[in-house]
Amino acid sequence: MDDICPKCGLPKNLCICEQIAKEQQKIKIRVDHRRFRKTVTLVSGLGKDVDIEGLTKQLKKNLACGGTAKNGVIVLQGDHRKKVKALLLEQGFKEELIED
Ligand SMILES: [Zn+2]
């Protein structure tokens, strides 16, 4: 059996739940300076319909940095504010909903 989206009941390849979620998410990108001079970029506000694990993987690959997803927040090592925004736009998120 094909994967069916539990939300809309359509096969996963036809499901647009994630796309809709991306168009409605208010995302916040901020840079945090942690102890020991570690700088991280935090991406928060991603809804539960967004594949956060997949997005984290993609961002890490594109930015060539380490990172994790925890409690719906993506934490990337280093200051990647500008690049993260550009990558999120590529992923279908809306510019007017991204706060940075
Ligand atoms: Zn769906």
C-alpha cells in the first residue's frame, strides 16, 4: 500500500499538507552566541507538518555545518542567517513570513 497522508487522506506524493504548512509558517531565524564563543543559528516556528528532520539534513548539507533538530527548532552551528533564509525560500517558505 502506498503511503497515505493521515491528514488529508491523499497519497503522500499528491499531498500538499507540507506545502500549505510552509506557506503559513512564521519562521524566525536568529543567531545566538552561546558560551565558549560558540555561535549558532536557530530556526524556529516550523510547524509540525514540516519535515524538520529532512530540512535540517538539507540545511546541514548546503551549509556544510553541524546541526540538530530539537523540539521543533533547528540549531545550526555557526552564523548562517542570510544563507538559511535563501535556502528556506528555495524550499517554498514565504519571504514575508520569515523574520530574521
Ligand atoms: Zn496531506
